[in-house]
Amino acid sequence: MSNLLIGLIGAVLATNQPAAVSNLVEQTTGVSVEIPDPNDPVEKEFEKLEADDDAAHEEVDRWIRENQEFAKKDAAVSNEELNSRIRKRLDVIRKAYESFIQRHPNHVGARLAFASFLEGIGEEEASLAQMEKAREIDPKDPAPWNNLANYYGHYGEVTNAFAYYAKAISLNPNEPVYYHNFGTTVYLFRKDAREFYHINEQQVFDKAMNLYSNSMRLDPTNFWLATDVAQSYYGIKPMRTNDALVAWTNALNVARTEEEREGIYLHLARVKMMIGQFDEAQTHLNSVTNSSYDELKERLIRSLHEREGKTNSTAVNAATNSASLPSSAAQTNVLPEKPPATK
């Protein structure tokens, strides 16, 4: 289910964004995890159930889009009517999950998929019960631990999220999603992380970035992961500009389209403008030609010119003040040249 679809359904049903469902992954840590046989009749039935779930949400998505278009022509149905139609359609899927689980109560994948479905329609407590049952069925499967951590990251008791992500990683240290989720939760809930780990804020940032680094190491070509990591530097005070430039350069290297690359140029321009590298910032901005970025590009250009003007004004004032001092006093305000870097 796409994030857009989740958002649209949420707008109609007043629900929360569901936690991601992680697939079973083959372990390389000595922990034995059963990998489903795709030829197994039960797995084939489950695969069809997931496909039916996707199809139902695609249909709901189409209804929402169509009603939005009808609204422009004053021909839309009421929210109440659309809501009722959506619930009836999704109720078919709910009953299918319930039937499957009744016949296969120890199927972890079905429990997790049903949990995601329930959360998507606003039944968080029922969703939690399914995830807890999945963990109880197979405590050595990392997916339920990750999904429970996602849940607690959304709905409170964040310290549970910290502990459960750590457990998922201990069961499968080669899954990048777990590190990414864990890093994001530490980054967002800094106060909780400080208290839980008994560290200061800068150490919290260090922990989050280390988790992101592990995620990137395991999934180095994931553009959205790379951009997510790079954007996190905007929230670190003081900003770690060198690390931010490295992260945005890495994102540029894994960008797949020219539009993605131009979006990265805007970020590189912003960071370099912040540290006074105005010429390089302008070069990046000159590389952006996609019209969808026009507004943001213009804002950055205005900001760049303002910063250049302030810098030039400061330099002129400093030179004027130095010139008005006696020779010996003026010399005390001249900074020594930066020594060349050694290899």
C-alpha cells in the first residue's frame, strides 16, 4: 500500500498511518527461522489474500480520487456515504483475514498483515493484539519485534520501541530497515533516548547517525534512505556541515533520475550557502532547471544574495575599522593565514 493511499484513506476514515509490515528474511546469525515454501497451498492462499487486500485498497484509492474529481463539479457523494462504501469493501478483506487465521492460527505473516490492515482502519488495539500473538508464536522471528517497535514509536511507550528494535536487530543484524527505523525513533524522541541510555543530546545524535550508517552500509543504493539520512542533519544543532555535505553527496551518487539529482543540488546549495561557500552554492543552483523546483530555487537564490550581501558588508566594515586605527593597532586585528593542510 502506498504512502499516498494510506494518507487518502486516513483522511476519509480519520485513521493513523499503519506501521510497515516486514517480510520474513533468511537469517545469517545462526538463529533458525522458517522460510515459507511458496508452493505450499497455505502460502498460496495467503499470497492471494494479500493480493486481494492490495486490490481492495487500490479500489478504495480509485473511489477517493474519483470523488475528489466529482467534487470539482459539485457531483461528489457525501463523506458519510463514501466512508460507508469504503468500510463495506474493506470488511470483506477483514473477514477473509479472520477466516484464514482461524484455520491457520500460527501463521506469523498473516498475523502481521492483519495487524497492518487493522491499524489502517483505526483499530490500533486489535492490531497490537495480532502483533503480540505473532511474537508469541515465534519469538525468534525479528519481524514481529520490528513491527511492535513501530507501533510503540507511533503510540507511546517509546522505550519499548528502543528495546524491541534492538531485539529485532539481534535476531537479524543484516536487515537495513530495522536500523533505519531504530535510528529515526532515536532521532525523533531525543529526550526519551537521553533518559533511557543516560547520554547527552549530542550522543543521541551520534547513536542515531550510527544506526543510519549501518542501514546505509546494508542498503547503499537506496535513494530514499540516503536522502532521509541526509535531511536528518538539518535537525542537529549545531549543524554538522561536513557530515551533511558527505551525506548529500552520497544521495547524489545514488540518485536515479535527473529530477532526483536536481533536488539534491538544491540541498547541496543550501548547506554550502550556510557555510559561506557562495560560489559553489550558486553553481549547484545553476544546475537546477526543472520547473517543479522553480519556487524553491528562487527562495534559495534570494537567501544566497542576502547572505553574500551581509558577508560583504561585514568585510567592508572590518576593513574600514582597521584603516582608521593606528598602524600598530591595525596589525593586531590581522588574522594569520591558515597553514596548508598536511597529508
